[in-house]
Amino acid sequence: MTKSRKNDNACDDGNAPNGTCVNPHHSDDSDYLVHDIAQHTNLRSGPHERLSRGVPGKRKLPVSTVEMLVGREGNYSGRGRFSSADGCHVLSRYLPVNGPWWVDHLKSRAYVSQFSADGSLFVAGFQRSHIRIYNVDKGWKVQKNILAKSLRWTITDAALSPDQRFLVYSSLSPIVHIVNVGSAASESIANITEIHEGLDFSVDDYDDDDYEGIGIFSVKFSTDGKELVAASSDNSIYVYDLEAKRPSLRILAHKSDVNTVCFADETGHLLFSGSDDHLCKVWDRRCFGTRGKAAGVLIGHLEGITFIDSHGDGRYFISNGKDQTTKLWDIRKMSSNVPYTPRLRDPHFDYRWMDYPTHARASKHPHDQSLATYKGHKVLRTLIRCYFSPAYSTGQKYIYTGSSDGSLHIYDLVSGAQVASCHHHEAPVRDCSWHPLYPTIVTSSWDGVIARWEFPGSDEEPAGHAPRQRRPSY
């Protein structure tokens, strides 16, 4: 059955969802994260000091929405309105954990789920060749139903272009396909009703055997929509020039599969990558031609990295690891040259079908360079994804992640507390996406369900039945 949990401190004026309020990983130390990003986050999501002055002796407690409104009406700030930080402080109190309401249910594992940058569209990718684009503003109506081409095992990733005209999808293949999302056709069957152009990420120095073995795990558009960056099973990162229609750069980046890569900021100069070699690396394309190596390496995970999300400022990012942790990083702490070292735990552990060893859960890398570590979710079976919460509505105050136990977990970036968890799915939640403007999160699971969580929620009754039981397969 559906179950959601939320921390008491995150509940505003008693508006907690059904279930008990918990805080299993809270640190009593209010300065859990003592760093520039803590101050930056508090400035972006905290109320004006004059709006909070009416709460003497309660500086560690959130200012209630009622007190904020009273302060605004009394013009305590001198502006006569809320600042963006005031707005974030109010909106971030109302976590989207009520529900869920089912968006869709297919007889296929869901691997990808992402809102467009403006929140008007939502993309979901499933194992059996299906990608659906939903029009959020029109009641989650399916705007385009895409049947993928030349699929190997599953759709590993999908991404909308910044102008929302095109979608790319990847598989365990060197060919990434691109689809015209803006066309009038509602059904896009590869090369039957519409052309799905193949973008070949292979390069000339491959022999035929290498070519066949390449798989793309992650693909992302640049901010200007002119390039794609991809993470590959041949230990490499690729940058693809969409205008020239060819790869412009291949980086032999890691000692094992590169599971994730992303642009660090809107300039496109910096890249962040994570690999099964348990290292995060930073790449500066402006000097790569002369140096030919990473700008820096960050160590701290004991297992492979499944996903990386950038803070968007070119400085901070988070990573999910198979050591069952999410870590926060500052590239100013990176080392210029860290030699590859073997993983430090039981080499027989395989996250695809084994639980993480109990004795390893308390282990820590002796040279951990991360700023903070967040625990409580499970990173097993598949490449579980994690993200910063939206800047507009929360000031990126939270980190949220899927989990192999079928749940969604939300952590406070600064305190490290787990402020909420949502339980509904009967299989791993591989991906999740927080609406950029509204208090809505969508989870996608291997049980085939795309579920929507909101605050306060829809007028419809939440899904009261669990997805059908499925036989485990790997």
C-alpha cells in the first residue's frame, strides 16, 4: 500500500501528509554542512531577517507561512513583497509527498522520467521500446507516443532539447537516435511514420568488435542545444556536434564503464563524469587538447557511481554510488592527479542481484574528499538517479533520489536530515523528477508505473492498489 513519511520540522502548521513523521538520519549538529554552499543555500531559501524577527529564541526552527504573510502585510522587509528567497522558504515547506496518482502504467520497466525545463512536458522511457511524452498542462495527455528503433536491452536515457523540438534516446548501442517532437504526428514509429535519425558515436579508431560492444548509458544536451555529451561502456566520454553530425571529442576518461556524465554549467566548458571505477572526474574542454587528462579527480565513493547531477554553477555536484550513498562535492577540493586504486570492499559484491554487505555500510574512504554524505536509500539492481531540488521553488534546498526498495527519498542539503520518503512502488524507482515550478514529483519504477506526488494533491483519489507482483529478472 502507499505510504508517505515526512519530518515534523518540514511540516507547516500541521499540514503533514498521511503517515507518521520521521527523521531517521538527522544530525544533532546544526552545522552538519559547514561550507560556502550551506550559506549560499540558506540565502536562497531563507526568509528575510525582518520577516523572521517575530520568532525570538526559535532561530533553528522554520518560520511559519502565517508569520511570513503577517510580516509581508506589515512590510517588515521594506519591500512590500516577498523576495525570491522568501518565496522559496514558503514553497519549500510544502513537500510534494501526497498521493500517488498514477500517470501511466505499462507492462514494461520504466527507466527514464524527466520534466522539460519549463515543466509543460514530461518524458518517460520504458524498456520495451516505448517513450511517451505527456502534455502536463493538458491533464497529462499523451502528446507523442514513440516506438524506439534498434533497441538493445532497454532505453538507457532520453533527453529533450532546450527548445523542446527534439528528443534523443540512447540504448546499449553506439547509435543515439533523434526524434522531431514538434511534428504533428502523435504516433512516432521509427522510420515508418517518422524518421528517427541515427547519430553514430563511434570513431575511426574502432575495429568492428569494439564498435558492436559500445553502449551509451547517459546522454545530455548542452544549454545551447548544439552538442550532446554521452557516457559509454567503453570507458569513454563523447561530445557530439549536432551541426557537423559527428563526434567532436572522445575522452578515454576512466578505467571502467562511464555510467554518467553532464555539463557542469551553461557554458559547456566543464564536464562531470562518474564511473564504475568509483571515481568522479572533472574535465575542462578549454585545456583538454594540451593536457589530455582530467582537470581533477574526486574520491570518496567505495563503489561505482550511478549518476551525477550538477548544481548548475560549475562548482558543486552530487553523485549516487553503489555504496548506498549520495555525496556532495566541491570541485575546488579535487586533486589534480589521483592514481587509480582498487575498490576497498569485498570484490565479490555485485549490485545487480546482491544486497550491499552489512559490514561495509559503516565504511568510509580514508581519503574522502566529499563535503557531505546522505544515507537511507538503496542503490541496487540498476543505475538509480539523484538530483538537486528546483531552484525556483526550493532554492535547491533538497536532494532527492530514487531507491531500489521502491521508494523516493528527500534529504535536506545542509542538515543531512531525511525530511521525507514516499513508498508505493513494488520495484526499484530508477528515476524521479521534481516539477521546476510546482510542488509535484514524478517517480518511474521497474513495476511499470509512472506515479505523481503532489502538495496538496489532486481532487481525485490516490491510487489505492499496488502494482501487480512481478517475477524478478536481471
